[in-house]
Amino acid sequence: MLGLTPFDCALRAPLRTNGTLSQSQLYAIAIGSNRPHGRYGRPPQVVEAAIARLDQDFGLFDSSPILLNPAHGAAGRDFANAMALVESSLEPPSMLSRLKQIEREFGRRRGRRWGPRVLDLDVVLWSGGDWRSHGLTVPHPQLERRGFVLQPLVSVSPCWRVCGALNVRHLAHRLARKRPRG
Ligand code: ADP
Ligand code: MG
């Protein structure tokens, strides 16, 4: 049972010790892949395997359909993207470390930003509010500009408030108005 819902964005996480919290929080994790994996197969199957892995490690609260998106930046190949909601009592830096460990286990090597990657796992939102520490900002700084993140997020959590009165659905509508094709 969750201590907080996505709609309680004004609430703050309780006191922290050693990277863990006294209460479970909800995390929205963006999943992306644009390179095949030797065992799992093509990007949509990689994303599917990553969702299963997040379920195994954290317990999945919900996940979006897997969407296909055209390549962006220097990435070259098309992406498969999805959003997973997971529960955890890890605080955000510990959660990001675990996600980076999963990326490595899926064969990701650090390289060019935006370059091709077997698996990308980003912390998009968490129910503890805003977080800023070395190498980690939550909400994810690119959230409002990334249709490939907002689109799957809308399907699992349209009413999650991101900043002030604006929720995920508002951000998606705003981006769609700016860039009608995507
Ligand atoms: P991107 O995910 O933007 O395509 P990377 O996966 O290479 O690019 O991430 C680059 C760095 O961004 C990470 O090493 C991480 O330290 C930092 N970062 C800052 N905020 C976040 C966040 N909310 N989720 C994931 N990474 C983040
Ligand atoms: Mg990333």
C-alpha cells in the first residue's frame, strides 16, 4: 500500500538515513532503447525485459504501453519508449545508482549523450517533490520538452502534478501545441 499517491505532490518525503526513506515513495521511471540486445532482441523487447526487471526489483505499480519513436539527436536509430511506476523506499540518488546498474547489466556502455543505447532508465518524477543533488535533478530537467517521455507518462499518470498547478496532461498538451507533430 502506498504511503503517497502521485497526486500528493505537495507532500515531502520523511527524514532520510543512508539512502533510504522511512516510507515508500512512488517513482516514474522512463525507459528507452534504440539498440538490440543479444538475448532480449529488438528495442521493444529490451524495454519489455526492463519493465520485467523493474517489477522484479521494486514491484511494479503500473506501466505504459511500449511506443515507437523516431530517432532524436545523434542517436541514429528509432527508439522504443515506455514509463514504469515503481514503489521504493530508496532516496533518489540511490534509485539512480540502481537504475545505472541495471543499464550496465543490459550492456549499456557510457558514451555520447543521446547516442545509441541498449537501455536508458531515467528518474522522471518521484512522490517526494523536487530533488536536486550532484548529477540528479527530479523532475527530470528535459521532461517538458520530451514528447517521447510525456506520452507514455500521460497514459499511466495524467494527473500527477509536476510544477505548481500543472499536471502531466497539461504539460503534454502544452508540448503538443508547440510542436503539433511531436
Ligand atoms: P539522457 O538520459 O538525458 O539521454 P544520460 O542517460 O547519458 O542522458 O544521462 C546523463 C546524466 O544525466 C546521468 O549520468 C545523470 O547523472 C544525469 N541526470 C540528471 N538528472 C537525472 C534524472 N532525473 N534521471 C536520470 N539521469 C539524470
Ligand atoms: Mg539517462
